[in-house]
Amino acid sequence: MTNNSIYVRRANKLIVDENKGFAAQLPQSHVATAMKNIEYLGYTFSYPLMQALRSLTVEQFESLYDQLIDDLRVMVGAHVAYCPMYPNFPDQVMQMHDADLYLNEIYHYITLDMQAYEVKDRPVFVDNIQLKVIDLGSNAEFYTMIRQLIQSKGSISDTDKKDIDLAIASANPEDIVEILPLEIPFKENVGFVAAALLKHDKASLEMVGRYMRTATDVLRLAVAWSDGDVSLSQATRFRKFKRSERRWLLGLLERCHPMTEDMLKYRDRWVRLGEVLHPSEYKHKFTNCKVAFDVLRNKKPFSTFNGSVELAFRYRQFEVLLDLLKERPGEFARRLDQLLRSTEPTKDVVQAFGEVADQVSTPVLLQVISHFNHRHAPPELRVFFPKGNVAKAFAIPNILPKIEIEICQAVVQACERVLVERFAKLPSLGKVYLDERLMEYNVPFSQRSASKALHTIVRGSQVELREGNTVRFFSWWKEGMVQGVSTDRVDIDLSAVIYDAEWNYVEHISYTNLRSSKYQAIHSGDIVTAPEGACEFIDLHIPSTVHYGGRYVVATLHSFTNQPYCNLPECFMGWSMRKEPGSGELFEPLAVANKIDVTADTQIAIPMILDLVQRKVIWTDLALSRNPHDYNNVEGNQKGMILMGKALTDLRKPNLYDLFKLHAEARGVGGLVTADQADTVFSLDNGITPYNMELIMAEYIG
């Protein structure tokens, strides 16, 4: 993978090393042919990119084009062959007799062979789909994008980390200066970036050390250096550090104050790391480390802030509580709901919080605003997303007592006042246009467990379905060798479950039910082994589904053979929209709305939920743990899917419209204007969009 591979996937841009000062060398026919070829994949070139390409030699152009076409094919899922059980899907499945379908399945399950069918000609693909434009980029813009990723105020995905790592690995010394910011606000990113710099020998220990502020920063660096989970949600087996590296890590830790309380948050990790670092060898040089490790190893008494807070709550010492929490405003914000439902008078709590709210980070304030905007009328379920690299969610009944609307409004106003004052210190935005459709897109606080996708958006966001009356889901997977270990036979099942407006089950389409005439839903056939790769499709006709009372559709992948997706050579899923399901090829790259790589350490994936009445895709990107008492199929996991469906369709999180509106109020000139009058545009299609995650996370939630 190259920098251009990252750039085209993240920003639809290419860097062209132009031969400046020379006349156009590349024949127009080469550019025209390339553009015609990528149209099939849903892309085209901008005029500036066309002109830049003309300056290349044929050899330079061919090298760039070959890499581009490979990248685009992978992005949309066109790099593999699609050979379903019934190649003339969907008509073939609808027209076959039930007995034939049944006998074909039994034959395949017993022999692992499939019946051969003559592939019929299909009508030409007739849907008119707007092409995505690939524009001319630059090295400076690319490094700015990587720097913004590093500067994110929230967690970033595994894909983001791989992109940063590759950019650092390929950067020259002068490029490293452009990539690295002065500060790295989000602590998980500190450990990962520092380890990447050291791994690729791109920075001195002194340069890396400037990012280390706390003991947990040092722990995350040691974890990242050992290829572990920097979120610290999972234990890490630490590698053996060189003597010079041990001295350096202990030196970083020695200057962190206070040290012991921070280390106690991850006591077991520090005890294991201490066994590798051998701090006793340097007890006279690193005396603070000696004291801290002595407390941890021997479990000596040590009074912590959180322990004092819990005691104050237990004995209802609310004046002490307020004094304690004002010392740590971020913790005050996180405990605010608990305080308001535990104390009287609540106005004193709001006043105390208002005195320190300006010391609370922007992401936390935005979440407080969103929480209290709806707190007086809570949803049916409370949803929790545990920290970690697997996108799991838990939902429980919401039994919290209500808080008076006046108190909720006072909290919201206090937070908004602080944010407007904070944002006002940033450069002016001029006249601002703000697209109301951004209300459906959530703010990207945490992308830690986000899957790699053609279009990555934030969990819970709702995207309008493209024009068309049929949704076509597709999946592809392969069995084989992964790091020298055989996967054995792999069977991944694509399923779709239809529910009504109240989340009552009405129908499902899966290997157990290949078609539904009533809902005009069809499955392409169950393939149970994939040595050369296998695929499945589901077509769902929107008008008939809605006509018979269907509203929500939960699309899922089930690993029937129980391999977690992270142990497969490749597995992905996506969907496209069709006006005429029978036209064009079974898989038309041009029609792909989104494609998501399924790589989680789980056996059940729920990439999205469709709301067919509102014609929206609700982006879930979730994983369910398999219940050992249920069959690993769509029927056996109904209860969990309904719970997740209800929770995700009613999820209340800070949205981009509210965030950008605060920026417009603080930094805009003359109120909101139309798009053609604006200096700064926030919308779905132009200017700053929900897909500019690096920019939003670095510069708008800071």
C-alpha cells in the first residue's frame, strides 16, 4: 500500500509527481481510457487531475494507474469474482420449485459441490448513478490529513492507525516535521504514535518523550511498543526491552507527577511491566518509581481521589463531594447526573459545575449537552459501548428517575456558553451555510472499533437511501491459511430480518428461508465452503415490504462454522440500490452504496439497519457475542437483534448540526446564509462533510 492508496480511500485525491516545465507527454487517449475504465467502478477524474496526469511519461502513468485501479477495486469490492449458488439470481430463485431448492441444498451440504447452470444474458445496467470525482492532491495536504488524524480528540480506528503507521514509515525526515503536531490531545494516540516513530526509527527518544505527561502515557507506549491494545481494554504480553529502553521508560515515568494514583488504575498491568523493566536495578536513580512500584507490588494502603469521592457519596457528604469534584472538572461532568438525582438543592450542583465547566474538554461538554437535552424525557433503553477494539453494545431498561426540565436546561446553557466562548477564540468562519440534514450524523468522538469501509461514518448516524426500489445486500468471504494456520471449512451466512414499526418480527431471509413472495425478498443460495471465495446476495423490494407492514430490516452476517472474522483471509459485506434488479451484472461496482470489511473478533456482525419507511440506513457496525445455548443463525439471535435494533434506532448522541451551529454562532459573520453566499459550507455533499472525520476530530471538537 502507498500513500496514494490511503489518500484516494480517505479523501478521493491523488498525488501526482508532475514533470513541471515539460510539455504534455502523455497521450490524451491514455487518460480517456483510464477514465472510461474507472467509470465502471463509480469514479472519474477532475480537470486538474487530468492536466497533471498529462505531464507524466507513459511508464509513470501506467505505474500510478495500475495501483489506482487495484485500490478502487478493493474499495468497492470488485477485486473478487462473484459466483453465487444460483447465478441467474434473483429470477432463478423466485421461479424454482420448492422441492428443487430443497434438493439442491441437501446435495450441496453433503457433497460441497454445486449444480451447474447456464448463465443467462442480463439486460444492460440502466441505473443512472453520479460518479465520485477523484481530485488532484498534494504531499502537503496528505501530511495535513495524517496530522489531523494524530490530533484527533477521540479514539481512532485500527484502519486509521495503519494509515498513520504507513505514512510515518514512508516519510522522509523533513516530512516527519509536517506530520507530527506539537501536542497529541488523545492519550491513546500518544502511545501508538510514539511507538510507530520508534519502530521505524523516525524520531529520537527526546522527541517522543515530549508527548509523555502521565504514567498511563508511559504504560500505553510500552503496550504499543509490544504490539498491544493501547485502549488498555485487554491485557498485553510485554516484549523484552533493551537495557537502554528500560532506562528510558523508567526515566519518562520518574518525571510523571502524581505517579502512584495513576498507576493504581492499571495496577496489574504495571506489576507485569515492572517485572520486565526491573525498576529495583535503578532504585537509587529513579526513587519515585521505586516508591510507586513498592505500593503496587505489596498492595500498601494509598488514598485515591476516586476512593474519596465514593466515600463522600456513600455518607452523603455533598459539600465535600462538590469541593472534591471541582478539583477535577472532567470527573465532575461525568458524575453530574448522579449528583443531580442524589442531592438537594440541585441548583447548587449546577452552579458549582458552571464555575468549572470551562475546564472540561469539548467532547465531554458536547456529550453533557446531548444527555441533558433529552434527560427530562429519557428513552426506553440505555445503551453502553464498552471500550475495546470490538464494536459491542449493551442495552438495559432505563429506570433512572427524571430530572426537572429547568435543571436540564440550566446544565445545557452552562455548557453551550463555555463552548461558544471557547470557539470564539478560533479563526473566523465568515458567512456560514449549515445543512439541516447533518442532524442525522453523529459527532465522531470514538472510532476505536470502527470497521474499514468505503464510506466510514459514526455509529448511530442515519444516511438516506439512494434512489431505487430494491436493496441488494452482498457478502464475500474466503477460507484458507492465516499466519500459517488453516481456517478449515468456513461457512458465513448472510441474513436479513424484517420487523414492523413496533419491532415485532414479520419475516426473515436466510439459508433457512430463501424467498418470501409476500415481501418480495430473495436469497441467492447458501454456500457452505469457500476455498476459492464464496458470495451470497439478498434482494429486498422496498414498496412491497412497506405495504405489508415491514419497516426495519436488520442485515447480519453469521459465522456458522464459528470462526471469528479476524481469523479469515478476507470477509466483507455491503449493499447497493437497484431500480431494476434484473439489469446489469449481479455485482455492479457502480451501484455499491457502501462496503464494510468484517474483521472483528466475533462471530456475528450487524453492519446496518434499514428504516424502509424513512428510507434511511442506520449505521450500526456492531458485533454480537454468540450465545452458546442458541443456534448460530439469525433465528437463534432474534432477542439480541431486537434489543440492538430498538437501542440504535433511538440512540441520542451529539450530532454534527448542533456542533457546527455552535461554531457558526461563535465564529460566523451575519448569521446563517445560503450555500452560494457562504464562505464556509457544512453539508453532506460540499465543503466540510461528515466524511471529513480527521478535520472534524482535530479542529471542531478541540
